[in-house]
Amino acid sequence: MTDIEADRRRPGPEVLDKIAETLGIPLAELQELDPRITPEVKEWMDEEPRVSSLLRRLRDDPDRDALLRQIEHELDRREEQ
């Protein structure tokens, strides 16, 4: 657990599930707290250069917080449909 907290190890799915269960929180909530990019997202970025380009543009935008909120709002709206 100390290695996970110190960011020296990344827990596998089973360990993450057990941690979430022990803490009494949904697994998805725990996963959202992990700032690292998952291997699946890295692969997607490699396959789709527009993703990296959009992330750079987002990073450089002077009002990126507002833009992030807009993106989140749009994704939430789509999930509700």
C-alpha cells in the first residue's frame, strides 16, 4: 500500500477493486482519482494523433478550465441519452 501511495507501483484491477471495497467507495470513483494515463488511452493516443493535438491545444488555452467544463458537460449530456 505504501508503494501505491508513493506512486512507485500501480495496482492491478483486482487490487484496485479490493481497495475500493475496503474503502466503501465505487471502483469508478477510485479510478477517477488516478491522474496517470492508462495503457488503453496511450494506445488510443498513438492510433489517433488528433487526441494528442487536442490535449496540447487544451493545455495551452488561457481558459482551459472553462473549456474542460464544456467538454465534461457535453460528455455527460451524451451519456444521458
